[in-house]
Amino acid sequence: MAGILDGQMQFNGTIRVADGSIVNNSISSAADIVRSKMAQETLVKYIVPLTRLRVHDNMALLLPNPSATDDLGWPVSHAFGTVSPYIDSRDLATLSTSLYARGTFMLPPEYDDGQTVQVQIRAGALTTVADTSLDLDLVLYEVDRDGGISADLCQTAAQDINNLTLADKAFTINATSLARGNELDFRIEVAVVDAASGTVVRAKITEVAFLLDIRG
């Protein structure tokens, strides 16, 4: 049975819809609904622009061009219209070393407190793989308002990226104490062991993103 009720009505109790659903058009734009009552969306992607990454031990500095010493950096040639932005490492052939990049991320207002946080990094080898290993790792801290940090919240060990086919590598974060508005300080590490000679070995990162459970 369908019908329209005009005027004001008051119900002392709970109104339940038979099938449990209320369509979007049935909700007023002035409705006052708190986030906790909204449906949760899982693993929503928030991309961190690569241009926001900085030198790991000197946050005042942007990543170098090109990569140098222990810093990931920008390719020498990055002409607009020819290639999308990515960061890479210097030539790692014959080396056993690590290179880094560091950034920060603020959990947005819609983050569902204490729910899933992952960091997803798309990475691989550029031109040639290392003859032993090429690994990607992440360390992440919650920032204290007074300048301190938490313990390392990353629960995933270093992952293999020694492949010319780039892949998404997900790092799970311990989100038990995390809440919207928290600032996170993270450092990406590329570690290589290579004993070959005469062939360039480089790591390549094309995307850094946070995957979050959110409401609203």
C-alpha cells in the first residue's frame, strides 16, 4: 500500500523499514546523521603525490634529481608528455646498500577510527634485476603532538620487488590506536644486494597510496 502523509507526525519509539533499507532520495539534505551510522567503505585509496616525498634525514629537502648517496630521487629525464612521474634509485649494480624516501600523511575526517590502514606502493626494477635481491620496506610512526613518535606500526616485513614487471606491495599498519586527524610519518626503503658488473640496476616507484576504511 502506498500513500502520502502531509503535516507533522511524532513517533515515540523506533521506526523500522521492513526490508531494512532507505534509499538516498528518502533522506533530506538537512538530515543530521553521524558518521558512525553510515555504511563503511573498505580500502578506499588516498594517493600521496610523489612530489611530497622528501630526503629521509633532512625533511627540509625535496628528493634529489637524480638519486644520490642514500636517497631515492627523480630521473634525469622526465619530459612532460613522454612519461608519467616516478621516482627511482641511482645505479645499484655491484652494491649492497639501502636508499630511502620519507613522507607524512594525515588520516582524513572520514577515516573510521581504529579500522584498516594499509600503505600500498607500486614498485619494481627498472632495466635490469639485481642478481641477488631487491627489496622494498616501510617504517611508519604515529606523530605525537609534542614532537614524539610511537613505536613502528608497520606489521609487514620487507617485500621482494626484484622484477621488471611492477606490482602493488601492501604493508599492513597496526591501526588499533589510530583515529581521524592523526599524522603519520613514514619512510620507504629500497634495499639491494647485487654482485654483477657492467649492467645498470635501478629500482622504480610509481605510486604511494594509503588504503583506508572510511565512513561518509
